[in-house]
Amino acid sequence: MESTKSTVQPNKQQLQNRLKRIEGQVRGIHNMVEEDRYCVDILNQIAAVQSAMNKVSLALLEDHSHHCVANAIKENKGEEAIDELMAVMQKMIK
């Protein structure tokens, strides 16, 4: 499977909305650091961003599994697709 392969995201608008919210949260964290806010408050916001990013990742993994990997299996390219999926999952859990 190629990383430059173009794919239509079935839940593109939902992903974009989530990413825009995360972008706003990250800007908020930047402002908190700039304003010398309490460290624990900043860390709580960082944890919220990490959780939100994990949800985006899981949504993408689910879409990829149901569409790209499923299609690859139908085209007898399943082993390659599964290997690629496992490699990206290993990166995510490190």
C-alpha cells in the first residue's frame, strides 16, 4: 500500500471538525503557557488534546479498516494492507 495513495475519507467533515477543535485547544495551551498559568491546568489541557487526537486516530483506523483494508483483501492484497495497518498501529501505541 502506498502512502501517497489518494483516498476519499468517508467521514471527512467530522474529522475536520474534530481537528479544528483540537487546533483551538492547542492554541489555548499556547496562550496558557504564555500567560504563566498553573502547570497542572496546562497538563490537564494537554491530556484533553491527547485524548482528542486518539479519538481522531481511532476513527481513521476504523474507516481505513472497513474501506481500504477490506478492499485490499477483496483484491488479494490483504497481507500487505494488514502489515501496513499493524505498522501504523505500532507507531501509535509507542
